[in-house]
Amino acid sequence: MSINKKATIVSAVFVSSVFLSGCGLFGGSGKEQIDPPKSVAYEEDQTSIEDQTDMETAGSDQAVTNTVQTELYLINKDGLVVPQTLNLPKTESVATQALEHLVKDGPVTEMLPNGFMAVLPVDTKLSVDIKDKVATVNFSKEFKEYQAEEELNILQSVTWTLTQFDSIDKVKFKLNGHELNEMPVNSTPIGEAYSRSNGINLDITDVIDIRNTKPVTVYYIGGEEDSYYYVPVTKRVSNNEKNNLTAVVNELVKGPNVNSNLDSDFLSDVKLLDEPKIENGKVTLNFNESVFSSFEEKIISKHLLNALVLSLTEQKGIESVAITVNGKSDVISETGEKMTEPVTRPQKVNTGSF
């Protein structure tokens, strides 16, 4: 079997040794813990309002003691919303700071990875109030100064940036203190609140009747040589597929839209030999031999493994992934380590420097 073109790429998209770890090293949810803040109000002449939080130092890089790793959902050159982990100054208001770094021409400007841009309109000011796992973001009048085609990206960027934190599951939007049930420019529905269940980088290619489908989010490979990263894409799968984990694997094998500039390390003949088995948050997948990037050495591609773990842990209740091939667990990672322990999701995604 030939090695897939990206199987041997050395990429810095995860914290070093992410997938050499055993179960529990990075935690299951990939979320950073913050406590709900005191209620705050937005005032038009304020440049920022601090939401009072207790902040857990995130990430494995402890060399820079005055920064904290934070995922910012930025826009790449293809218009996709992509997590990029950046070192931001330590603060008690990590949720507010994260959103302030989504503002164009704001503090993120000198930190932007090549080919990426911020998403919120220039000079947008904001406050964040967190209660009962719902973050209410109050934006200044500048928030509505965006183009209609940017609307979904804004919704998704704000929502996915905030829901990286354990204290936030849903997001409400306000404009100058008035709650928004739809976005102000193109009237995209928000409803009572927006969440990750609404999806990201929506791909409805070939979907004929969306009412008979359900969403699953999978991760594909984006970027260029020496700067690859992982891109979440929400696809629609048939309601007839009862097992969401099987649906995730099938979509990874199917691969991304040919026009998306994304890629996958899954060969087209990769198959699950059994239904996924779940026990105490761990899912065990039994593949055929096509999952190997090198059959003789029984090696699993780094990109295949990373995409698989990221995609499966988006599913509720899944914290780690174990892989067998033809029922045997003698599988080796691209770094030469035996995969004797299940693999957990890293705390932060796409941590490489560009």
C-alpha cells in the first residue's frame, strides 16, 4: 500500500507529544475552565469591560509565564473558520479577552498567522456576562458594520471561541443592550441562543432533503506544507444512520468537498469492521488494514489519528479513542510509539507557530 501524501508530514499543529500521551493527560473536553463572572453591563464609552473569572492556566507551554494559550476562531484565505491557538496575556477575563482578539485591526493584528484574519468589525467593543453556562455578549453599534457574506463566519467564530471554556455551552447576542434573535445584516436566525450544535463551515453538498439529515462535525487538513492545521466542517448525514460515531468515520473516509482546498489522510477503502464500542467515555474502533499508512510496519498516520480523535470527541460523551486493526491492538503511531493506551483530545488545537 502506498503512503498517503500527507502521512509523513512533520507538522506542529498540536502541542508536542499530544498523541504520545495516555488517557487523561489533556482531559476529555478540550475546554478551559472558568467560573461564571459577576453580571456586567455594557456602556457605550467603555473600551472593555472585565468579566470576573477564575482562570485555569491552559496549554502545555509553560515557558512564557505571563501568557495563556487561547483558541481564536479566525478566518483563513479560503473563508473558513479555523481554530488557531495563540499566547495571549494572562488575565482574569479570558472570555472577554478572547473576543477582543477577534476584532479587525485590534490587539490580534500583530499575532495573526499567515493567511488568517480576524472577523469582528473594526472598533467593535463588547462585554461578556456568563450565567448558567450561557454567555451573553453585548456588542457596540460597530458590530453591525459587516458584509452579509461575513455573517455566518461571525456567528460561528464568536460561538466556537467562547465555547472552548467549560463555563460556556451557549451564546446569546446583544446589540447596544438589545437582545438579537437574528443577525443585524442578513437576518441569519440566532434563536434563544447559538451553540456548537449549529455547526461550523457548513457543507450541504449533495444534500437533497435537509430535513431528513442530521449534523456531524469532522476535522480535515488545511493549510500548506510546513504549516498544516485542522479545520472543523459540519456535514449533513442521513437520519437512517443511527450511529453518529460510524457516521463521523464514514465522512472522514469520504473526505472533504473537492472545491474546499482541504484534504484527508483516510484512503477510500478504509472500513470499520465492527460497530464502535463505547465504555466509560472511551470508544474503540476496529478497522481493516487500509487504515495503515504503512502496512508492513503497521503505522497509523499522524494526520489520520489527529483528525479521528478531534472528530470523535466532538460527539457528546466521547473522551478518548482506542484503535484496533482486525481486532488486534498492535498499532504503532507515526512517531514509532505503540498505541497501548486510548488517545485523548488535546486541550488546544492548532498550536503551531507560522
